[in-house]
Amino acid sequence: MTATSINEALRDQAMQALRRSSRPIKPVALAVGFRSEKSFTRAFKEGNGEVPVEYLRWR
């Protein structure tokens, strides 16, 4: 499994968790396996074209 596919899988898990929960972004990112909120935000934006805060605003 490549680093890109791992980030995609983690990002997908985090997106589902963000949709189902009212937890802040950082605990969700750490819970699914990202090392920091910053690394999660970067991977999220690369995959979705928006940062998690923007995603949550429109969910």
C-alpha cells in the first residue's frame, strides 16, 4: 500500500467520522491515524479541494 492510498483510506474514515459526530477535527484526525491535525488538513485538502472546516460548514 502506498502512502497516497493510506492517506486516502484515513481521509475517507475521517470524513465519515466527521459526518457522524460533533467532535472537533483534531480528535477525529488523531483517532483515525493521522499524526497531527495539520497532516490531516493537508491530506483532506489534497483529496477534496477544501479544508475540513469548509467541509463541515456545508455538510
